[in-house]
Amino acid sequence: MGPKLINIDFSSTPGYRYRMPEMALRKEGRGNGIRTIIENMRDLATALNRPTEIVTKWFGFEVGSYTKYDKTTGFARIAGVHSLKDLNAHLKVFIDHYVMCPKCGLPETVFVPDGDKTECHCKACGYNDIFTGAHRIVAIIEKQLRSSGKTESHKRKKGKDKSSMKVVDPVEEISKALLDSKDASTISTMLHEFREEGILKKRERIPCLIAASFTSSEDIRKTTHLPILGELLSDKPLDQALMLRCCEILVHRHSELLASKGSLSGFFQQLYECGALEYDGLKVWSESKEGPFFLGEEHHGVCVQYALPFVEWMNSNQGEVEYEVEYEVEEYEEEEEDEEEEEGEE
């Protein structure tokens, strides 16, 4: 069961049309390295119609901590321990100032560039005014808005249509394409275009595919997208091991479906039957003791135990095959210094 839905304005008004998921929080790490994870940041930002990076940075400014959004998992990380009550208070300020229309009070506003200025337009009441403010988030909103406008400018004729602040989310776009029954060739082309435009890095391709293919419990039950995964995913053991690491996130998010030996083994069996998983990839995943661990080494160990019946079945069918490979995957967390240098240069 996912997080409960609450009113965007934090009211208790029954039947209120605009809803968002309540933040799903957990703590990670220990000592000075402890962090608060918002597991459903992608869903929260989508409900607010604001880029995930903007909402994440807002929390960082308000609590005075380092933040990072991981688009492959949809998680936002905030350094330190923060309660749901405190984060909700900060979120309400963001919604009041940068989501709600100052005229009609509905969360129907969009930001559009107009020359060297930015306008705030309400799709509900027609309100239109210059978007200004002294908070640091205003400059970031405007910067991201113009960056988004540049990437889409080649698709529009000059003088027609204004770009609204919408940052492309590759997981969301691939998920929509899968729902529209696009074939593997179309999905592959989309992934290539995302790489060319700098939206998706090569190492994020597999996490993106897994996240987009299983966005809901229904996707896991029906396994509708498995045939396409079988065509798109590499047969390299390291790539398949990374795919299974991504599946560990699914175990956490959909524990009612996958958090048991029978269920996870059955899910891996389906990946095997559709051609997305082979023995060597399973072996690397189940025997590796090195990262990256998206949800920690302990959770990885638990998932290996859940999959043990399938691992043993595969071993019995393959026999004792000698296969040694080091699990070396590029780190997914970008260095904080690199990000700070880039921001400083800009």
C-alpha cells in the first residue's frame, strides 16, 4: 500500500480535488552521515506540477542541509534527521508561495519565460503577473525554466507557444511510452535521445528502464512489460546484476508483493523466462559483496535470501559452473564537489 493522499493545501476539506501523496520518510546512515530519505519525491513533485529538483532544493534551503535528488530511484536525500511535521511545514510554505494562485487559491499556476522576465500564469482563473521574489529558490526556478525552454526550442517555431516550467523526467516518459504499447525499438530510440540531450547518463539506462516498467503494483502483477525488457536489457552479467540491484528497490516499495521467498523468486523466474535474466547475471548479483547498494548492504542481503529458492534452482540446472567476475559499476552518486564547482562556474 502506498502513502496516503492528503489535500495539497493541507486542509481537511472533504472532496478537495487537488491531492498529493504524504511524504514517505525513512532514515539512512549513522552518525554524521545520517540522512532523511523522501522515498516518493517523484510522485510528490508530479502532484505539485513542479520539477523534483526544485522541490528538493527548497527543502535544502529551508533546513540548511545538503540535498540530492536521484532520478533513477525517485528518492530525495536530505542530510540530517528531519521529522515529517517539520518537512510538511516547509512544504506548505513552498506550496503557498510557488504553487497556489495568489488570486483564486488553486494549485493551477505555471511559470513561463517572457524575454528576460518570468510570468506566473494560472490556468484556472487566468491570473497573470510577473514572477519575482527574494528567496534563492526564485533564481533556481528561473534558471531551470530557461534551461528547459532551450532544450525544447528546436521543436517549436519562433514566436509560437511559450515554454512552461516542465523538466523532462525520463522515467515518466518511458513509462508513458510503455503504457501506449510502444515497441522495444521506440523505447530504445527514446533512451538514445535522452542520452544525446544530456537528460540521461549511460549508467542510468538500466535503472530508468526498471523504474519505468514497474511504476505500480499492477505492473508487477501483470508483468506486461517483461517482453520489452527482454529485448532491451543487455545479456552482460554485470548489466543484469545491476538490473537485480534495481529490483531491490521494488522489493522495498512493493513489499506486499515481493518481500518473501516465493514471491521474489517467482518474479525473477519471470525475468528469466522473458530473456531479461540469465544464470551468470544472477550469480554475480547473489554472490557480490560490493556496491553500489541503492538501499544498503543489509537490504541487499535480505533480497538475496528472498530469491534463494530461484538461485538454488538455477544452480541445480546449471551445475557447478566456474564463473568469476568483479562487480565494478560506476558510482551513481555524483561528487558533491563537482556539483558545487559547476554551480560556481554558472
